[in-house]
Amino acid sequence: MLHNARVLVGISGGIAAYKSAHLVRLLKKAGAEVRVVMTQGAQAFIQPLTLQALSGNPVATDLLDPAAEAGMGHIELARWPTHIVLAPATANLIARLNAGMADELLPTLILATNKPVFIAPAMNQQMWQAPVTQANIKNLQAMYPSWQWLGPDAGEQACGEVGAGRMLEPEAIVEALQPAQKLAGKHLLITSGPTREALDPVRFISNHSSGKMGNALASAALRLGAKVTMITGPGHLPVPAGVQQVAITSALNMLQAVQDKLASCDWFIGCAAVADYRPAEVSEQKLKKGAEDELSLQLVKNPDIIATVGQHPQRPSLVVGFAAESEALLQYGEQKLKRKGLDWIVCNDISQPGIAMNADDNAVTIIGHSSQKVLSQASKQKIGQQIIDFLIEQTL
Ligand code: PMT
């Protein structure tokens, strides 16, 4: 239930705005305190008074409202909620969010908030499919990976056309705000990002892993009530709020950090791109350029972290690896599954443009000892959610 939740419902101007009245009723019924913000367009479809009566609070509509600015201005509204639901989110609102517009109260407060945002798009199916709408959504997903996109549904539309673009039913939206805490009591340990293997004080060997896939897995697990610890290699991405982070640099650091946490964890997911080798020697001084045209580096093998976990006396009940391959994806994935003592391995093809390392999307095949599951290309947030849902289905 949503007791103690403060939900801000943002309504923009589409025919689905009439469903928002029911959404507000359901949220109140679930125990949430509700405030409504409407765009000018939304007020052409439904009266603020209706939503005021249903929410039990004044409806905010104006960015430059002298009365509101004295008390609940746009910054106040951005800070107040525990959840923000944009329903319906029209193509126009989505475009304005992507452009960072602050031309009305609703997009302005979204710009000013760091609260969880749930977006239920609703529009004509052709508008939904329009490349510019899809590009706006892709951009927003990359900029705000924690935002949750709810729907749209497909079916008959108010304009008489049939296709994707119907707003998700209010019941489904309320359910998305309060997902069953299927991972409550579970502690997940996730490695993420690259490792960095030093050559000297200024140079290192590393790779292009961004940490996006690991973050997506962590967000999905947190939403389902898990405690999440991430061991992260160097990068620029902050981990999702609520994650306990152990930041490391090298593969040896990562192994140590994993071993320190292993006893308390239930699931281990190795999403990090760990360097297989490190320089045999790390020079204390910056290496100087010599007269030779060629330079050879001697490398030594790093320990295999996930294989260590797979064979550890304190092995967690579930050990899941990733395989990044540029050829023979499933064959190599299966070999790693067995060799490293894993329960599942998530294989992604790094030769495909637009997915896997450092991309916003992914497409994966999850291989187990007796079954496989293909997840077709989607944002890493979605793939992360689907992987966690799949593992829950198989395990709990
Ligand atoms: O971070 P992103 O930009 O979002 O990209 C995500 C990703 C492509 C890095 C991720 O999806 C992924 O595939 N991670 C594993 C990359 C990799 O190093 O794969 P691998 O096939 O070399 O390793 C197989 C498994 O062994 C992995 O679980 C890896 O974490 C683990 N490993 C590898 C070497 C080593 N010394 N120790 C390990 O634990």
C-alpha cells in the first residue's frame, strides 16, 4: 500500500486526462497523499476543480502564481513528493522534458526534482511511432535512467485508430508504484564498470565499460526491496540512491572487496568488465620514452573473481555472470557458465552497434544449465528489470 507516500500527479493535455481522475482516486484509496499539477492543455480536457475535490488538495497550474510562490512554489513541489507520476504524458510534454524547457509549472518542477519519476505516455499511435518522439524518449532514458516508463498500451484509440499509444490503466499505474517487495530480505552483491590496471603513476590498461548495466540491475533490485551493494570500478556514473557502494580501482582490489562482502550476500552478479591481465610490474616513477620504436609489456593473469565466488565455501545461493563476446556468443557463454561455476550467464554481443559496452541499450541471452531466455533490444533499465524478474522467477 502507499501509506506515507506523497504522490504528485502531473497531467498534460490529452484525451486520456479523464483517466487521471480515477488514478487520483485509486492513489488516495491506497493511502497516499496526492497533489495534482496540470498543464494548460490538460485543463482543456478536465477541470482542476474535479481533481481538487478528488485529491483533497488545491491543484497547481501556474508557474508564476504569486500566492504559490510565497509558499508551495515549483521548488517546493519538486521536493515534496515521494513519487511523481506523469499521466498522461503527451508527446508535447515528453518533447519539452527532453529539451529541458521550463515554460510551464509541470516541466519546470520535473527539471527541479530528484524524486522518482514514473511516466505513462499517451498519444495517437502515429505520434508514438514518430522517430522524433522515439528519439526524445531514448534521450530521456539515457539522461534519467532511473525514470520508469509505464506503457503505453496498444489497442483502439479515441481517434479511432488502432496501435500503441493508449495510457496504461490507472490500476496498473498504481501497481507499478508499489511493486511487490519480492527481494525483501535479500542482499545482492553486484560488480560493475571497468577495472584499471596501472602501468605507472599516470598510465593504465582498462576498457570502455560505463557501469550503466550494473546500475540498471541495482535499480531493479532496489525497487523490489533488496539490499544492494555494488563494487564499482572507476567511472563517471553515480550509483543509484540507496546502494551501498565500494569503489575500487584494479581487479585485485575488486577481488578483495568481493571477498569482504561475500559472507553476507545471497546473490552475486558479476557485471564488471574485469581486466584479464595486469602489468607484471607497476613502475613507481613515470615511464620515460626511450630511443626504441617498440615497447613490450609483460602482463600477468588477474585472478578470476567470479570463478572464485563460484567455488567459494561461502558461495551465495545464486551466482550470475556476464559474457561480453564479439563472436560465437552462446558457445563461449556456455563454456564460461561451466568453467566458472555459475548458475546463469547473461551473454551480450559487443560486436553489435548500439548495444552492450558503453551503450544505452542492450540485448542479451541468459543461459542456464538447462534453459535459455532471449531478451530483445531495449534500454539497459528495461533489460536490467527483465533479468532480475527472470532470476526471481527461476529462484524464488
Ligand atoms: O558497463 P556497461 O557499459 O553498461 O557495459 C556492460 C557490459 C558489457 C560490461 C556487461 O554487460 C558485461 O558483459 N560484463 C562482463 C564483461 C566481461 O568482462 O565479460 P568476460 O566474458 O570477460 O567475463 C565473464 C565473466 O567473468 C563476467 O561476469 C566478469 O565479470 C567475470 N570476470 C572476468 C575476468 C576476471 N578476471 N574476473 C571476473 O570475475
